Amino acid sequence: MDENQVVSDLKKRNNAAYELLYTFYYPAIERFVKSNSGTAADAQDVFQETILVLLDKVPKKDFVLTSSIKTYIIAVGSNIWLKRLREAKRVAALKPEVELEDMTLAEWEQKEAQREQRNMLERTFSKISRHCVIFLTRTFLSGATREKLMEAMGYKNTHTFDNQKYKCLEQARKNIEV
């Protein structure tokens, strides 16, 4: 697939270009969404939103594709899905999980420790780059093999992948609040 031709066709709003993107890149978005608490219907919504972002961005004169189309689509799609997950957690946090009288002291202490740990992680993630949040989340929470992660994220070799992992971990370590 010639990426320059695809971008040119996208600028012309050629439907065949969008169908090509769906054929080649929807499965990666679906895998990401499903491996992060989503459904096939969620993946379809995310992919449609991703295409809408492309519809908006590609025709602009200042649009420059600095990565592969696959990397761009996966980054946009994963950002959309992670934003939805964050918003869902905020709504869920407003609902009481368990009534206090139904818990023992040990259960309450365990839940409180988990909540503090989650809050610390959220504060740390709010201080590092969006790219690193996505990279670390996918690397440590997806359950996929290293090779599959590298392929899904568009990394060609292990050295580049490991280097990015190190940089993101260092960024997180520098911003950890305890």
C-alpha cells in the first residue's frame, strides 16, 4: 500500500481510501479496545471517531503525516478509547462501590489501599506525556506478547521498542508521587 497515494486519496475524500483503512487497520483498533475492557461495538465507535478525525485533519494544508498511517490511526484510536475509559472511571467513582456496613475493617483497608494506589498512578500518568501513558498502558496492561505489541505500535525492532519503554518509565519515575 502506497501511503502517499492513500493520503492523497483521503484529501480527495475518496471512499475507497477509507475502505482500505478499515480493511487494514480496524482489526488493530478492535484488538486494542477489546483488550482494554471494550466490546466490538465500542471498537466500531472508536474507529468511526478515528475516521472523523482523519476527515477533519487530512484536508488541512498544515497536515503532515510524521509517522505511518497505521501508527497514526492506532494512536488516535487508542487515545479516543483511553479518554472514554477515563471518563467512565470518573462517573463510576461517583457511585458507591459497596456500603460501608457490608465490609469488614480488613476489606475496607484493602479497598482503601487499592484506591490510593490507583490515585497515585492516575496522578503520575497526568504528569507524563500522552504518548508514554498509551505506551506504558499497552505494554504492561494489554497482556499481549512483546512481538505483538511491537507490531501493533509500529516498532520495527526491539532496540527502538526497549529504548522507548525505558524513556517512558524514566518519565514516570521522575513524576511518581507517593
